[in-house]
Amino acid sequence: MRGTLKYRRSAKEMKRDRDDHFADLADHEPTENAKKWMQRGAYSVEDCLRKWGVDTKGSVASGQVKTKKVHTEQSKT
């Protein structure tokens, strides 16, 4: 990584600072709000579609009922 042009830190200094930062984070417990946020369940695809107003009650091919299946034959070589 490149530092500023006026003050350039070596790779070892940057690595040491990064390691110190993560060590400091490991020493402190997260706040109550952070704990609640991390325990919240992830959205499912159905939840997102419902939020966007998409009807999830239909089949997967909903809206594509009139399409025709095309069968192609593999050529023998």
C-alpha cells in the first residue's frame, strides 16, 4: 500500500499498525446494539421480493407460461 508522498511508512510499520488495531478490537467487547445487529437473521429471497412488491405465490415460471420449449438434437461427429 502506498502512503502519502510527504510521509511514507514502510510495509512493516503498516502491518504493525494494522495488527495493533485488530488486537485492540479483540480486547473490547461489542456494544449492545452491535450484538443485537449481529444476531438478526438474514433476509431470504422471498422476503426481499415481497418487500419489492413481487407476487411470490405463483410458480417459478410465472409469466413465462406461453413460451415454447425448443428441443435441439446433438450432432454426431
